[in-house]
Amino acid sequence: MGPEANLSLLSPERDAEIVANQVREGRFQCSLSLITAAASLVSGLEVAYEHYRGSYSRRVMYTPVILSGVLSAAGVAAIFSRRAAPTLLRMASAVTLVDAGAGFYFHVRGIQRKPGGWRLPMTNMIMGPPVFAPLLFGTAAYLGLIASFLQREDEQGQNGGAFDMVRAHFLPARERRELISEEQDIREGRFQTQVAIVTAVSAMLSGFEAYYSHYKNRFRYRVQWTPVVLAPLLAVVALASIRSRKIARTALPVLSAAASADAAVGFYYHARGVARRPGGLKHWLYNILYGPPIFAPLLFGAAGMMGILASMLRRSAR
């Protein structure tokens, strides 16, 4: 075998094909665990300084900050340990999802308690706590939960663990069959519909957050409209991909890639906004705390990433 053949085996096209096959077969647990750890860390930092602005007036405001660290550590542990994924990562993800739901309730209540309550929705959503931010915080937990059911990159056709079998044993027969079937679909990469729905929901929530966040400065820059426009487009395409395989293979990855690129551009502008504040990088911590939310655009990028993931997955056999 000559040098040309060796180069062809190591080509980017070949690497991309290997990655795509692993995703289609549900063998990307370590990769998704790494993404979960990174996403949780970024989300935790975003929550930490947003709640700092609120002076941590309630003890419950510490829970997402703590859980983001726990979930990030569990994600890293799942990369190196086969046992950590179905135990530590799954438990941390489930608890974080519950906390995200609780955070959504407290944010809704916070808006309700402002003068005028929900009779002045736009004003109080702009001036009050970001209503959908806790649900976007749950994105990393969802990825971690999915990762906990996947096969590892070096496995193929593995069955569920003993923990899953014991848990299923205590369920009624019908629920047991549905649970085992759903988990088997995830292990085999057959959960495109589920990820497409989550992509659509995440895109719409991110778009709404971007709208009233950018509304605060009256959309001073035209680029601030891009996430507001791209978010509903991505949501519509993600939902359409549930019915159409062609849309899932063509339009969904294009819109998802555009959303991810737009998130990177947004991160640049937010970072530039922080640097342009009085004191610039000399007072970087203060300016991050009270400047544009530097990591917020990356949460929109998470929706784009899930859309790309959905486009590579297979549909349920049922």
C-alpha cells in the first residue's frame, strides 16, 4: 500500500464518514459526554453571573451553579469510565433537568411579582429574570441523559446494563416494553424525531431570549436580528424533518450549521461589547458581570448543534 493510499485513509472525508457512521449507530457516548461537560460548564458560568446580579437573594439560586459543576464533572467521568455514564452522568442529568424546571417556575413567578405582573409582559420580561433561561440551561442535561444511554465508540450492539434491567423489572409489562424499546432505539441511534423536537423547542426559546435581550438596546446593530430570524426558521425545519426524511438530510443540517455560525458571531460581538466597556479588559470581571451576556449566544449554538446531530441520526424502526 503506497503513501497515496495511506493519505486517503487519513483524509478528512474518511474521518467525517467514520464519525457519521458512529452517530447513526449510536456509538458516540464519549463524544457526547465531552459536549455535555463543556455545555454544562458554559451554562453554569452564564447562570453564575446572572444570579450574581440578583445578589443570590434566594438560596435556590445556587443550585444550578452547583449542579452545572456536578454535571460537567460527571460528563468528564463518563469519558473515561464505562460505569460513570449509566450511573453518575444519568443521575446528574436527571437532577439538573428537574432543577431547570424549578428554575423556570421561579423565573415565571419573579415576572409575576413585578409591578403589573403579566399584564405588562414585554416590559417585565425585559426588566425581570430571563424567563426561558432555565429551560435552556437544561439543554446540557438533556444531552447528558441521552449520552448515558448510548454505546461507546469502541462498542457495537451492546445491551443495556444491569441497572436498566432491574429498573424495568418493577414496571408494568406495557411500560416495561416501551421503556426497553425506547432505550434500545437510543443505543442504536434511532431517535432522530426526539432530537428534532428538542432542537425546535430550543431554537424557539433561544430566539425569544435573543429578541427581548436585543430589544433592550433597540436592536442597535442589524446583526442582532440574525438569531431572531434564524431561530424560527430552524424550528420550522426541525419540525418538518419529523415528517420528511429529505428535509432531515438536506435543509436541517444547513439551517443548523447557519445557527451555529451565527452563535459564534454573536459570541464575538458580545465579547467585543464587554471589551468596549469602560475599563475594558482591565476590569474584565466587572464588565462581564454587567455587560452583554457573553455566553448567551452559545446557548443558541447548542440548538444548532442538536440540529446537526438530528440530521445524522436514524429514525425509529417502529
